Amino acid sequence: MSPARGRDESQRSPKWRGRREAIVDTSARLFARRGYHATGIAELCEANDLGKGALYHYIGSKEDLLAAIQDKVLEEVMAGAERVEHAGGAPSEQLAMLGQELLEVVHRLPDHVRVFLHELPALSGARATQFDERRRAYEERIEAVLRAGVRSGEFRDLDPWLTARAWLGMHNYTYLWLQSGGRLTAQDVATPFSEIFLAGIGRSAGERTG
Amino acid sequence: MSPARGRDESQRSPKWRGRREAIVDTSARLFARRGYHATGIAELCEANDLGKGALYHYIGSKEDLLAAIQDKVLEEVMAGAERVEHAGGAPSEQLAMLGQELLEVVHRLPDHVRVFLHELPALSGARATQFDERRRAYEERIEAVLRAGVRSGEFRDLDPWLTARAWLGMHNYTYLWLQSGGRLTAQDVATPFSEIFLAGIGRSAGERTG
Amino acid sequence: MSPARGRDESQRSPKWRGRREAIVDTSARLFARRGYHATGIAELCEANDLGKGALYHYIGSKEDLLAAIQDKVLEEVMAGAERVEHAGGAPSEQLAMLGQELLEVVHRLPDHVRVFLHELPALSGARATQFDERRRAYEERIEAVLRAGVRSGEFRDLDPWLTARAWLGMHNYTYLWLQSGGRLTAQDVATPFSEIFLAGIGRSAGERTG
Amino acid sequence: MSPARGRDESQRSPKWRGRREAIVDTSARLFARRGYHATGIAELCEANDLGKGALYHYIGSKEDLLAAIQDKVLEEVMAGAERVEHAGGAPSEQLAMLGQELLEVVHRLPDHVRVFLHELPALSGARATQFDERRRAYEERIEAVLRAGVRSGEFRDLDPWLTARAWLGMHNYTYLWLQSGGRLTAQDVATPFSEIFLAGIGRSAGERTG
DNA sequence: TATGAATGAGTCTTCATTCAT
DNA sequence: AATGAATGAAGACTCATTCAT
């Protein structure tokens, strides 16, 4: 229940923190493959080559472990969004950069992303709310860029909320097939996706099909 | 474990079949909300207002129930794809109709769709393989339409596989917010989505942004 | 945590309720012998000749089981105190009757009483508070009788609070050796205990020794 | 399991012995509050401000720690009884002195006493037997004094075994509310308790009420 | 002396499922 | 058709204890 069991993570030794992060990453793969609830502590122990007691020495609880995975995703995605904001540029450029950043996270951490997108309801109470809020903040950033493009005339007159959902679906859903080991880089996907989307919402496009 | 337990469904009375379908639909909502593994038989009993013995009289097993939900989704989606194929028309029209059909399934059965997309790995062995094949068949249908459009010159020269993933992500992911009870109809979403996507992959678009 | 898990007990069949009471009594013996925390669910299962699942069908949780044992004691003790109050009589008679009633509970349910007296801190939160209050109410009843005796002149001028503790210690502590199976009846103990205590606090006693 | 682990305590340095005694006393408070089984090694470590390894350096095992607490109580109680025996005097004086000595132990070490009275069954095998024997010896000392008083005619003709239980209950049970920090001294309690008890078993008392 | 990582048997509890009624 | 008692394997988690450092 409690978001932070045992000592605060910051009080731990670097060795402990390193081992913990390795456990978080290894566990993300298991959760991604079989699902959070279907993955038992015993499997996590085996995958991390640790006994039950030792595993709990690092994770606090199974739910804490899940939260750590999801937190990592949000942290990276939000950091990318911030970099884009600082970079500035026209809405179309912003959107392209946001896609590039997002796909790089998916490409680097596809298991974490899948767990993030699938297992939000597995978090209890306070933690679920907090994650939902951060997720909303990201989604609203996309909407804001779309609104700006409409205002500036770069994009045609579209529904920002609905269009943001189209963009998010297109990009988020890549966790199913975009992986570090695979033949595609984040760039390989980000560029054609941006081409489709920007052409799809550009002013002349709207005039022609609407 | 066994894919088909008890008598074949077709041998049952209409009353039994009706009750079973009601149970499947009710259970889909629970699975959608809390996840397949996190939902217990006891919850299913309460939601369906049935004792454990009676519930098992209808469902066979928990996994059979899950398979029934997923089967319903595939059935409807494949039926829509078939209707589109019979209707004929240019690749752009085909793609628009496929989107419309798909979103109508999502709109009508958002819980079933979410369960379908989330819980495929919960199926064991043979059943998982079979569902995966049917899913692949649908995805290849999208790719085929894209290839046809490229061939006919209606679409610019794109990667059909990658573009199909963009289209699928955009449409499948709507289960998160598109629901029967909501303010949006399937049409409300299908039209703007098609506008974006077709403008995004049309010939002139490619020339302009590529 | 929740004081009442599963369905309310009153909704159960008479057969269920009977079996549950048997389990409560059998378990009281185990808790009395080895202590609440030292007694495992497995031991309870064996003693009650039930599997784990079946045991939980009746008990809700281990702590619920403990609470049921303690509740039974408080129920019986308070009922005895009420009978005495209705019977009326001089403070000395009241005290004698209270001793008789209390020792009859100890004699009939020595295991339950031992569990009650030893394992109050094992109850969590709300339940602990509630039991403490009921216990206090009983202790205050003893003090009230003592005060009445002092006021009426039947007892010498004593400290009611301290004297009540003497009386309670003398009587409560009998759970250690007073048992249904043993050679002594409740009466065998209640009479000499009353003789000691009443002679000890009577007016002439106070004049002689005080 | 083994009654004496590690080196004999007498071979340790005075510093070690001092620290160990502090640990024994601190732990007694924890055991008193939550119970022996409910108190974990981790809690003991925190309360004693020591790591696990360091704690074990002093305690040997959790059960050794419990035994040390109980041993301390028996040691002090038996020493008091011996002092009384050496002091001599009439049975009534002996009983009063025994009460005074016993209550002084309770007053000084209420936590230890509670642990002693509650957790005897937590000791395994040989140790339990040994403690039981020493406890019995103390109880028989009380009975002996009562028998002497009956023989000498100072007390009326009472059942020594039963009367000893009354006396023991009255005095032992004070651990529940008699504490070093509280407003009452051992004397504050011992005097009125003796008044009650001696008046209650004195010759004239027996004649009057029996 | 002291640390804290590691062990693995043990804790209570829940699970999907069966079956006598 | 339906009930709910029973099963027992599996669930997440904690325990006292050890040991390399």
C-alpha cells in the first residue's frame, strides 16, 4: 500500500541502487511478456538469480517494482517532451521532435512501455492517480502543440483532442513491434510517421479532402 | 486447458446460449476494468448474479470465457473486413471503409476490444496460436490495401508494413476512450481519422513533404 | 483489516453457523496452548479436520477467528454481570455473585479466557479499541459495587480502583488452573474466594488491621 | 534451539555484558507491547540501534533473549523470597513481606514480568521445563507459609493450594497496571493488598463468614 | 565489533475448479 | 439449473539466522 516501503532509496549504497535498477529492467521484460499479474515472485527470483528474501531486499513489494518500471517510462518521456519544449520551433517541428523523442523511448525500453500502457490499473490508489495525472500532462502537451498549429494556420482547422488521440495511438502502439534488437531504429519509424501525420493535418490537405 | 470443454455450444438450448452470451459480455467489462488475471471467479459470479456451480455450467472455464470474448471481437472485425472486400472500390475507399468498420466494433464493444488487445498472452498454447493467425490475417489485409494503392498510384511510395502499423495503432488504440455511452459515434471518429490518414499517404502529400 | 469479511454471519445457514462455532472453540484451545501468533493456519486446519480453503470458508481471517473467541468471552462475562445487576442485593452479595458468574465463565471456557487475556494486543486498530472499551465497562462495574459498599458502610474505607484490581487479579488469573475437566467446580473456587475477599474488605476487618 | 549458544556469558568482557543487559531490557519492552512472536528481529535491531549482525553478536538467538528476560524475573523473585525466608517472623509477616518483595519486582520490571507470565510456552523443551520448576518452587513457598499459618492458628482452616492461587493472582496480575513510571509505588499497593488478604484469611474472619 | 546482503522455510491468504446435494 | 462446501496448489510476503566483508 505505502508508496515507499523500507528505507528511502536515496539512503542506499550505490551498489544497492545499481542492483535494483538491473532488477527493475529484468523484471520489466517478464511483466511485458506474461503480464504483471501472471508473473510470479518465483519467476522474478529466477530471472534475477536471487532468492525470495534477497529480491525483497531490493524491491519492497511487487507493486513497488511495477511502479518503478512505470516511473522510468514517465520520467524519460517527460524529459523528452521538455527537451522539445526548450528547443522551440514551429508546431510542425515540435510535433516531429515529440514523435522522435517518444519513439526513442519506445525503442530503448519497449518492455517498460508495454508494462506502462497495460498495467496502469494494477497500481493501487494514490499511485494510480499520480501516474494518471502525469500521463494526462503529456497528452495535453500534444494537444497544445496542435492548437498552436491551428492558430498559426500551419495546420488546418481540426479537433485538437481527437487529433492528439490519433497521434498518440499511432506512436504509443509501436511498443508492439519496435524493439532495440530489431532491424528498425527509432528514426526509421519517426520520419515516415511524421510525414504521414504532418501531411495529414497540413492546411492544403484539409482543403483537398475536407 | 482443453480448448473445448463440455458439450459443444451448438448442442445447447437457445436459453442457455442467450444466458451464456450475457455472461460473456458482463465478464468482458470486468476483465477490461481490472485485467483478466486480477478478476476472480467470485467477482464474475457476483456480477452475473450466479453461484460458482451455475457459472461454470455456462462458461466451462475461466480461459474459455476469455477466449469467447476475444473470439467475439475477431469475428466482428473479420466480418467487417469481409463486407468491405465485397463492396469493392478504390484503395482509399477501401481503407476508409475498413476504418469505419473497425471503429464501429471498438465503439460497440470497447471492453471486448481492450481485453482482446491486452490479454492475448493469457491464452494457452493452441488457442493463442490460432488467434494470432487470425489477427495477422486482418493486418495483412490492411497491408494489401496499401500495396494496391501504391501500385495504382493513388498512394505515394510508402512502406506498406510500416504504414499499416501506423494505421492500426491509430485505430486500435481508440478503445481507450471510444465507448458506446460516450458523446462520440464511430462515424465521428472514422471520418477525421480517414481524412488525416488518406491526406497523409496520398500522392500529392508525398511529393510535398517527402 | 475489515472487522467483517465476506458475507455477514447472519446470512449463513444454520449448518454453517454451527460448524463455525465448533471451529472457534477448537481453535481457542490451540491458541491457548501455543499462543495466537505461534499457531499456524496449518495447525488450525488439522485440528478442525479441514483444508485451508475450507477453513477460510468459515473464519474469514485468522484475526477474525481471534476476535470471535474474544467476543464470546466478553459476551458471556457481560451477560453474567447483567444478571447480577438485575438480581439486586447488598454490595457484598453483588460482589459474591459477580465472582460466581465470572468463575463460571472461566471454568466453562478457560481456553477462550486465556486467549482473551493474553491476545488483546494481537487485534488491529478499531477492533482493539472496541474490546478495550467493553473490558473497561466490566471493570468499572466492579469499582461501582465497591464504592456502593463503602458508601453504605458495608465495606471499610478503601480505594475502589485499587481494590477492584485486587479482585480482578484474583479471579481472572484462575484461567491458569481452573478447567472444565478438572476436579474443581466454579462454586468450589467462588465460595472461598468470596470469603477471603469480603472478610478482607469488611468494616470490622478494616478496624482491626487498618 | 540449543540452550546455550556461543561462548558462555561469563567469558565476555564487562563492556559486552553491559551492552547485553541493556539489549535485554530494551527488548523486554518490545516483547511486552507486541508479544514475543509478533516482535521481529528487525524491530529489535531498530530499538537497540544495532544492525542484525551486531545484535546477534550479543543475543545468541531470539529465544536466548527471551530466556534472559524470563531468567531475570525469576532471579529477582527468588532472591526476594530468600530474603524473606532469612528475615523470619510469623506467617502473616512472611506473607506481607513476600507480597512487598514481589510487587517491587513487578514495579521495577513490569515488562519483564509480563513477558515472563505470557511467554513461557514460547520456550522450547528443556528450558521450559527448567523455568516451570523454578516457578513451581516459588508457588510452593507461598503454600508453605499458608500451611504454617494454619498450623499455628494464625490463619483459619483454609485450603493452602487454593488460597495460594488467590494470593498469586492478586499479586502477579498487577503487571497490567503497576509500572515504574506510574503514580503508585510498590508499597502503595503492597500494604492495602496485605490488609485485604490477611484480614481475609485471619482466624476471626473465618469464624465470622464461614 | 559491526554491516547488510542472502537464504529458504515459513507466514497468511486466494485461486480456479469440482462435486455432492 | 443451481448451490456452496471442499480442495490443495499457488499467491505475495516475512521470518530468524548466517556470513563475507
